[in-house]
Amino acid sequence: MFLISIEAIPLIPVFPAYSFLNPATQGATLAAYICGIPIGYTIIFILVRGIAVLRERWAVKNGHVLRTGGGGAEVRPTIDDDWEEVESPARAKGDV
């Protein structure tokens, strides 16, 4: 088994792709961007979602909801509509 000490690994200099992403020069500003952008997106999402929910509640309350299916009440099939009587193969052949 080979064990390598940390001192044996050469340090590779890390260069950021853009100068504004360099934590050595930007520091707190970079941290604010990293934390602030997702927080901002979350706030925008909550605001837009809230507006959509309020709009839907207002539409339902005031009767501005479009009806589908001809505008009548929805008719749901009963279990009797889905089943049909089928004879057993044994009865059809006269085996019983």
C-alpha cells in the first residue's frame, strides 16, 4: 500500500475563469453574490407564485373560470358503466 503525504503533492495554482470570481480579490462581494442570487430568485418565485394563487382565487370567487366539456356539470362514470357481463368460457362450452 502506498501512502502519500500531503507535502508530496505539489500545489497547483488555481486561476478563476473571470476576475470577478477571484475570492482573493473580491472576498465578501463574491460571497454576497453567491448567497444573494439564489435568495433573489426565491423571492421572485414566491412573489410570482403568490400573484398566480391570488389571481386563481379571485377568478373562482367571481366566476371567471372557463368551463370545459360544454359548460355543463361533469358526469363521472359509475362502476356499472365500466363493467359488462361476460360469460365464463366453461359455461359457453357446456362444461358445467
